Amino acid sequence: MLTRRQEEILRLRARGLSQTAVSRMLRTTRENVALIERRVRRRAWRSLELLISYLRAVSATTVTLEKGVTVREAMRMVMDGADRSGVKLTVTSTELGEVIRVLGLAVDGERLGRRLYVFVGYNGNLTVLIGELP
């Protein structure tokens, strides 16, 4: 969890304000704003690494879907990974295709526009992370 002050600084910075402008608004130093941003970023990164470790530990398999793979190929890769792990998916093939299409930003509904990591749980549930992982 973030403190109110941390949230406020991040919100203002996300809106495009400089560290100097934020520091003036909040009556603190630019160095303090920079330090808070750096600490939150570092903590968030460690949390992401923890989440990934957790997902790998509790998943029967992980399938990496590279950018450029077709939706049909991606569906087959996830279903094959689940089959090899002896897991029955909790989604239909139509639902799986739609998840991959939407989260993968499939161009013209065919090729993934970004990398996806699909964690297949032992219970058949899916967790999908997008982009590059640490």
C-alpha cells in the first residue's frame, strides 16, 4: 500500500508535472519528491518480482506467447501446455481466444501485438501478464 503522500506525488507526476512543480505544490524539496518516486518504483518492482515468483510456484505451467504469433497458434500453445500438465482449462476455446486477442492487442484479430505470459493454474484458471517481465 502507498501512503496518501506517495499517491499524491505519483498522481501529479503522472499528469506530467515536473518534480520541481510537485515539490512546490506540496511544500517539500525536489530531492524529496525524487526520493519518494525512486523508493516506490523500487518497491513496486520487487512486488512484481514476488508476484511472478508466486505465479510460477502455483502454476502447472507457464506459456510465453511472443509478439507476432497468431491467435490460433497462441490458443493451441496454451491448450497444449495445459494438456501436457494434465490440467483442464476452466475457459472455453472461444473465451481463451478472446482473452488472447484482447490482451495481446491482436492486429486485425490475427497476430499478437505484444508478448503475453499465461500462467495455467492446477485448477485450470489462467492468469495473464502482459509485456516484459523482470
